[in-house]
Amino acid sequence: MLKLQNVQAGYGNILAIKDVSLEVERGEIVTLIGANGSGKSTLLMAISGIIPCRKGRILFGDREMQGLEPDRIVKMGICQVPEGRHIFPELSVRENLDMGAFLRTDKNGIKEDMDYVYSLFPILAERRNQDGGTLSGGEQQMLALSRALMARPVLLLLDEPSMGLAPLVIKQIFEIIKKINSEYKTTVFLVEQNAHQALHIADRGYVLENGRIALSGSAAGLLENPEVQKAYLGI
Amino acid sequence: MNYFIELFFSGLTRGAIYALIALGYTMVYGIIGLINFAHGEIYMIGAFTSFVVASVLSIYGFPLIAIVIMTGFAAAVWAGAYGYTIEKLAYKPLRHAPRLSPLISAIGMSILLQNYVLLAQTSDFLPFPKLIPDFPFMERYADVLGSSDLVILLTTTAVMILLTFLIKYTRIGKAMRATAQDTTMAMLVGINVNRIISITFVIGSALAAIGGLLIASHIGQINFYIGFIAGIKAFTAAVLGGIGSIPGAVLGSLVLGLTESFATGYVSSDYEDVFAFSLLVLILIFKPSGLLGKAVIKKV
């Protein structure tokens, strides 16, 4: 479904992504693990069209995506929950969710999906009229995830959803990701530093080091891999 | 007491005009962080467009009310087109340049537009037709509030209500707020940020043009230079209220208008600008983010 071929991307003179090829199949959860500064977020920003893909190709189905405007990419069904959540701080919870559905026009469907995310995260329903900026970190992550779901994505790009959250909240968020994947067949590309959690819910994984894919394989295989254990799992 | 009330209303009227211009400054700043120094010129172009359209329409003998509405509409659309074009030509290519570059481009645009109107029109003051008649029912209050002051206040109030509604409840308005709060995220939810920026320029310019029409008819003359001082004053008002904040721009404008009016009335009209800018200096010293502005906390 999503295919990256020799992608190169970066900010200014810094080439964070040097040469990345990977593939995400329909219905999978694929994770990309890597240390701080290995270029994970840059890669997601390139897929979403926020920064240009300098070399290589990004394919979605059989359409080339590099060079498309970000709103076109969202329209194709690729939604990102960026690192740090990026809640619109002075829009209410409700308005944040509305923004997630910005490109949709099916009023009834939007209403349904809003009820659905409220059922996933009842706390958001409780706080629907509160400004997004007043939520706690965990609530903001729930809102960020819900906002992306409001677009009814085909492919969900998640950038470090566990960052800065309490273990219990992380567990809840990952359960929901798994649930969305199995119930709605939403394909998930999950970028994580928290390799342990990520590999546990993923089907397959890639390891990014210095802007290149260093390892790849099934999630179970990577969990057993001594190099991964040493570098990312702290075993 | 009558004198006080008269000064109060004349201050409100001034403030209302400043507000129509200040909104353009503050909305553009809110979205792209740029002080659009060419904005005062848009107001001037609005006044000139009104002059041309109103003159032509009155030759054809349209009733006054029709002239006012059509002139206002034409000025708003034409100025909106200017705002749109200016953004595309002078600011969009510099979107990722250092912050100083678009600012200098804005100053250049301002000088260009002034001189263009100077060459295309005239350096003399042009008499502006009186579009707002003296209403008979206002005669009793004529010593405190003139008819055109009343029209200015009512029009501005109506425009503010419309704008508030637009920004608070419509899809475009929410997208404007979202873009102002987090541009990258706005792109990630599928908002076409370039289009939102264009819309912001068009709305701001249309408001300034309506201000240009109202004040030109109120004062009765225009020239190519009126945008400069009005622009600086409205900018002052926007900073006073907290640049980037829409209610702030309105509040700052009213405070500035009233200050000027009372200073003129009770001290001397020579000191009008002294009071206006002293107020700005005081606010900047004691509340640098403006009356309703938020202190910006930069994460490092």
C-alpha cells in the first residue's frame, strides 16, 4: 500500500533521511524504531508532504506522492499524528475533532465518527467544550489520535504516541491502536522510540539508524534479535 | 458635559475606523507572523476606488443609498484583489526566508503603492463626495454625534459581528484559527494553508477598504498619502491591544481613538499624535504583549 523507494529527505543542509526503502501492506501494523535523531520524524514529514522528498519515490497504491501538497495527501487517506501531539491549543476539543474531519463533507458520517471516538475515549466527551491546550498530556494524545481518526484514514502515521506519557496511558493508547487496526482495517505505520511496546503490537518492523534502514523483519523476529535487544530493548 | 459626550463619540468613531484597519494587521500577523506594512496603502486604495466608483455612479444619477452600497462593495472587492496580489507577489515567495525579508518587502510594497497612486492620480487632495447625508432625525443630537459618525459606528459594529461569526463558527473561520495556532498541524489535517492565508489577506483588505470609504466620506477629501498615517495609527492600535488578537485590535483601536479625541479636545490638537504614541510606549513598557495579548513563551 505504502512503498518508499530510496527516499532522501531533510531540513536545510541536514540530510536526516539518506536512503530509506520500506513497504507497508494493507491492514498491517508496521513499526519503525530508532534512536533519538535517527530521522524518524523527518521521514513521516516527507510522507505527509510537509517537507520535500529530495530523491527516490513515495508510492501510495500505484500513485506517486512525492511533490503533492499536504492537503492532497490527507485527501488520499493518509493522516499523521505528529510527535508532540500538536493539539490546536485554543480550539475546543470538539473543534479539534472538527478540524480532523476538515476535508469531509458527509455530515452524518462525521457525527458517527465523533460518537465513536467519544466512546473510545469518554474523557474527551466530558471535556468537549474545553480548550485543547488545557488537557493533560495523556488526554492530548487521545485527542490527537481521535482527530486523525476523524478523517477516516486508510493509513495512519503515528509519531511517538507514547512520548512523555505514564505507562498506564501508554498501554491504553496502544490497545486502541490495535483495536482500530483490527476493527477498521486501518493500516498503521508506527514510529517509536519505545521499541518494546511498538514491536509487541506490530506485525513487522524496521530499524532506522542514521537515516538508513539497518534491520527489518517480523516483529517477533526483531524482539528476539540480539542487536535489537541490546540497542533498543535494554536487555 | 455635552462637550465630553461629543469627544467621547468622536473618539469612538476614530476608534472604529482604526479597528477596521487594525483587524487586517492583526489577522495577518496572527497567521503568518508578518507586519504587513502595505496594509495602510490598501486603505488608501479603498478610498480612491470609492472615489472613482462613487463619482461615476453619481453621474448616472443612482440614489444615494445605492451608491453607498455599490461603492462599498466595489471598494471591498477591489482592495481584496490588491491584498491577494500583494501577498502572492511580495510575501509568498519569502515564506521561508528570514523574518526580516518579508518585512522589508512590505515596506517596499507600501512605497510602491503610494507612488503608483501618486503617479496614476494626483498629488493634490481630491474632494470626496459626501455619501452620508445629514439625517433629519439626528438633528437633535447634532452637537454630540453627527450622522456620518453614527453610520461609521453602526457599520463597524455590523462588520465586527459578521467577522466574529465568521471566525468563530464557519469552517473557514475555524481553519483560520487552526492555521494561526499551528500551521504544520493545519497542513496535516488537510487545510490548504496557502488558501487560508490568501483569504485572510482578502478579508483584511476588504475591511480596510470599507474603513477608507467611511472616513473619506466623513472627512471629505483624500490623497495618496492618507494610508501612511492611518496605517501607523492602526498598527499602533493593534500592538496596543496585543498583536495577533482580534478582540485586542478592537479594544486597542477604541482606546487609541478615545485617547486621541480627549487629548485633542482638552489639551490641544497639536498633541494628538504625541498622546497616541506615548500611550503606545507606556503599554509596551508595562505590558509588552499588549492589553489582550498573551506573553509568548518560546520553548528552547
